[in-house]
Amino acid sequence: MSDAYNSSWFAEKLTDRSIRGIALETSALIRAGALPVGAKLPPIRDLAFSLGVSPATISEAWSELRRQKIITGRGRNGTWVSGDSFVAKPERLASVGHYGAGVLDLTMAVPDRALLPALGNALVHAVSTEKLNSYERSRILPELEADVRRTWPYEAEAFLATNGGYNAVYTLIHALVPPGAAVAIEEPTGMRLLDILEDHGARIVPVVCDSDGPLPASLRQAMLSKPVAFIFQPRLHSVTGQTVATRRMAELAEELRDTDVLIIEDDGLADISDAPRQSLGRVFPDRVIHILSYSKTLGPDLRLAVLSSTRLIIEQIQSYRSFSSGWTSRILQGAAAWLLRDETTAEGLKEARRLYQARRDNLVRALAERDVIVPSGGGLCAWVPVASEPFALVTLAARGIAVHPGKKFAVQPTHHLRVATSNLTDRYEEVANAIALAASGG
């Protein structure tokens, strides 16, 4: 089969000799069935010669098709057509399982719905929002901006409402980061952040963390890769439950001072944490993008986050958004503004924060009694060390408990489990017993 699809065959079929053109026309041949699944592609140098382009051009085109899961393989064994269609999907998120009624699902570090505020009065207020149902592509509702500014961690020049925290990251990455560019990101990190970067084709440069946050030496090493951006969580870490120490923020600022790296701060848990809000925007207001999501505190169906930066950067992000929705629902923005001013909501959040902390502490304490040590922290989950992730997952599954392996939250090898605690209201001893057995590695 492979002899029929040599470099001469390709030279007759491909008319656009650019990287993008070669990738698009080759994928079209595959989807049309002219180049079937299983066909071996010609060597890069042979094809480059026949097309009159450089080997680097073919290599880049093949990299794009490889990223789309259309072709596979490389090196001496050759490259093969592995699929005739491509549906973009977040690989890490998509691998989350669906569990039966008898399984204790501790994979989802999501808010307890019973602890979220009621939305009725907020939505009644929201229907009287200024310019409701206008097609004007407004960046943020004035009343929401006013409420947000009161507690924002630095004096930001401009604000933008988005459809949730990950939507904010997805949009700004596509607006500001060229495909293939290097992006430094703390490790571990949110699996959906990695999905976004991998789908965009970014070169992910991990920055190792300790209990105080990203390590300055690791960030310094990452800067050698000339990243376009550095992404980290400046407040409560969504995976480890740690908070970046004030002195560590200052040390990170020193590492970033003589660079032009875009600094993306993702505060995804917001006031689930009782730690003060902090931002490098105080030092680098010209290149910080600070994101605050309200999904965990006010409710995921509000689909709301707010980001800040310079007017120029906000304009660039908004310009990209104009290809799709163009603005975030004024009804949802108005509802969030009402909730941010509501004393009952504030009291409810205080109680939710106490309960989330107690649930995490109860599991961490039970694990410590079994010699499994998880650092103190907060948030909606625990980052549990294990000898072997595969063994731990199988052991827990046999006992009807589902958790995430650490590898979903990192690009380097890990030896951890991410255990959600936000909805773990009881059964601490049972879970701790199972984890202690799983953590041993057999």
C-alpha cells in the first residue's frame, strides 16, 4: 500500500506548498479516502525534494497533523495515516470516567451545590440591567466592574467579563499566544489548563512548585526557553491546596523583572480561600492578566469570570472574542453584581469556606493517622503522595472509590492522587483506609 503514496504521488496532489497548505491538503486527501488509514507517508527529505520545499516545512506540516491525531509515528519507523477524522477534545478532561451508583466519586473538585447561594433575587435584579438585549459588544457591566474593583488585588487599567475562568484562559491564549510558542506553567496545575495549551500546540515548559509556590530557580530555568507567557495560581492552588507565600511572590517578580513575558494569574477558587488576594499586577501592571472566577463561590451556571489587564491587552482579547459570542450575558453579570453586594451571600460563603476546610482537614487528619502525609492547605481537594499511581487507582477502584491520577495535572511523571474533598461529608475513615493501602504501592 505504501508504495502507491510516494513523494511523486504527493507532488501531483498538493498545490499549496506552505506549511498550512500542505497540512490542510493532506488532511483533505485523508478525509476524502484518497489517502487511506494505514498508508505510510514518504520520508520527509524525499517529499521535500519533490515539492521543492525545505524538510523543515514538511516537518512542521506533519507536526500539525500529528497534533490532530491524523498521523502517527516518526523517525526510522516512518509516519503513518492513523485516522480519517479529527474532533478536537480536551484529552485530560475527556478521560474522566462515568461511575455507577455504588462508586464513591472523588474525582470532581466542584462546589457542593447545597452551599451555593440562591439565585432568585439576583436574577430578578438582573433583568433590569442596563442595555439588556443590546447587541453592543460591551466588555463588562459597569455595576459589576464597580463591585469587582472594590476588592481587586491591584489598580487595574481595564476589565473584561468572560464566560468562566477557563473560557478566559482559552480566549486569551488564542488571542495572544502564537501556536507553537513556549508557555511556562506551574506544575502541577489544572488539567484543563494543560488541555487548552496542548490543543493550541503550545510548547509547555513546567515550573516546579513547593509548598510556597513556583520555585524561582525553576522559573529561571524555564525563562531559557523564551516563553511567551507564564501561568500560575497566585492564591489558592486548585490541585495542591497551597497558597503562594508573599515572599515567594516577590521572588517571582525578581525572576520576571528583566523579561517581557506575559504573566497570567488564574485565581480559580476565588473566596473559597480566606487568604488575601495578591497579584504581580502591582509590579507589572503592563503585562499581567489577572483572572478571577466566580464558578466555585457564586455558582457554575453563572458562567462568569472577570479578568483585568491594560486597555491594549483587553482590546486584543475582546477582538478575538468578536469572532464568537462577543460579550458575556448581561443578565449573568447583573446577577453576580447583586450577589457580590448581598450580605446573606457573604455569610453563606463564609460558612461554605468553613465546611470545605473541615472536610479537607478531616481526610488529611485521617490519612496522617495512617502515615500518609498531605501538606496542610485548603480548597476542594487533597494532593496525596503514592508510590505508584496505577497501583493506587486499581486498589481504590476495587474498593469502589474513584480519584484522579496525578499525571493528569502535570507533563512530567508524578506520584500523586488528586482526591476531591468538597463533597466528602462522611466516610473519612473508610476513604483513608483505602488510600493508605493504595499509597503503599503493594
